[in-house]
Amino acid sequence: MSAVAWQVLRRLLIFLAGIAVASVVVFWLLSGIGDPARIRLGLGATDESVAAMRAQMGLDRSLVTQYLDWAGGAIRGDFGVSYVSDAAIGPQLFDRLAVTLWLVFGAMILSILIAVPLGMAAAMWHRRWSGTLISGIAQLGVAVPAFLVGFLLIAVFAVKLGWFPSGGYVVPAQDPLGFLHRMVLPWLSLGLVQAAVLTRYVRSAVLDEMGQDYLRTARSKGLTPWQAMIRHGLRNASIPVLTVIGLQMITILVGAVVVEQVFVIPGIGSWLVDMVGNQDILAVQAIVITLVAIALLVSFVVDVIYLLVDPRLRVRRS
């Protein structure tokens, strides 16, 4: 087995172990909140009926047995039945997760498209007023929360100008143009804030590479600073930025909980808020472990990309 394959296998095992540990913690912590049988029957239920419901729901079994049953179902995509609505949780979870992933990936792509050229410009022009201006705007953007950007975008582009709807969601396969029309403001709301954060990291990474000898050599051969950076320095500068992008994916996923509320998007974040309010513990468990699994998956993918992009890591780890 090659060194790269071994490192990928090792990271995969760590990823799977992380999900297993997280599932135990999530199940154990949330199982101690409330009594699902009483929540299902209402506050007026008698103790006898609650005991009968607990037996029917399997809550009278040991916690280990309940966990193994829950984990086995989760692996198959079966997260049980909602305590409140009696509907299967799995199909609802996957439908809403698809909505949230559209929001997260759209915002992430937008932030990269904005941050990479601006970060490079801020570094290449760091002794000019234009570079200082870009850095100042990025610093200001870091301090502004995504939900506030969302409210401002709605006030200007939905209420005042009427260019975009203030909320709502349509399935992209049914109405692609309507989908894009409704997602522009949510993508901007999340993407602009993350672009401000990413711009600062891109600027720092490019500045570090600008002082390297191989770039001076490239410039001595007649390349302009921009040509030397794009041809030879951008790859090295992207390595530390990859870590930030991975962390930002998780940040955007968390931020989507609020933005979905602002733009009335039926994603997993808005569903989590509803389920917490309804004390639907089984649904909350499913949502939380799904979000944790996505966060761990992003970390795993970033680590694999590290190995592929930077040959120094392959040599060092082998």
C-alpha cells in the first residue's frame, strides 16, 4: 500500500471513529432531556398510560440497548418516528438537508470567488491605499453577523428595489430560475461575511509566499509579480487557506440555522429550531448527529486534499 493510500485509510478510520464517539455523546446527552412518553401523551396523561407508552416506545429498556437500536437504524437512514407528528424522521431529514446544502455550497463558492482575488490584491498592493482599503473593508465585514447582512439585503433589494423576493424556497429541479432568484440574497447574506474572513487569510498566505526565494527567481526571469504569484506561488499559498475553507464550511453550516429563519427557507436549521421548541428529542438527535457527521466529513476531505496538494506532507508522514 502506498504512503498516500495508507494516510487516506488512516484518516478514514479516524473519521469513522469520530462519528461513533459523537453518536454516543449525542445520544447520551439528549436522552436525559424530558420524557418522550409524556411529551407524546401530553401533560394530562396518567402515570399508568405514560408507563404503557414508555414500554411501547421501548424506553423501558437499558440505555445501551436503546443506543444500539438507534445507531443501527441511523446507519440505514432510519431515525425513527417523530414523537410529535408521528411522521418518519429520515425522509424529512434528507429533504431538508438537501435544502441546507444548496445554501451552504452556494455561499461557500460565492465567498471563494470574492475572497481569492481580493485577498491576492490586498497582498500584492499592501503598500498602496487600494490594498489598505480592501483590508479595512474585510476587517469591517468580519464584525458584521450574517443575519444582520440578511436584514439589510432584504430592506434594500427586496423591500425598496423589489429585485428579489424576501424569502421562500422552490426546488431547483422544478423551477431553476425561481430557485436562483430566491437564493441570491441568502447566498449573499452568508457568503459576504465568510468572504471577509477568507480575504484576510488569503492576504496573509500570499504575503508569506511573496518573500520566498523561488518567487524572486521567477521575477528575475521576467515575470511580473502577478504572473509569478499565479504561476508559482498560488499553489503554496492555497495550502493554509484550505484549512480555513474547511472550517468556514462548518461555520456556514451553523450560520445557516439563523439565515434560514430570516429568509424562511425550509432547511435543516429551521427544522432544528422547530424540533427543539416541540421537544422532539428523537428528531433533534437525528439533526445534531447529521450536522456533526458533516463537520467531520469536511475535516476528512480537507485532510485528504492536503495530502494531494502538498507533496511535502506525503514525504513527512510516510
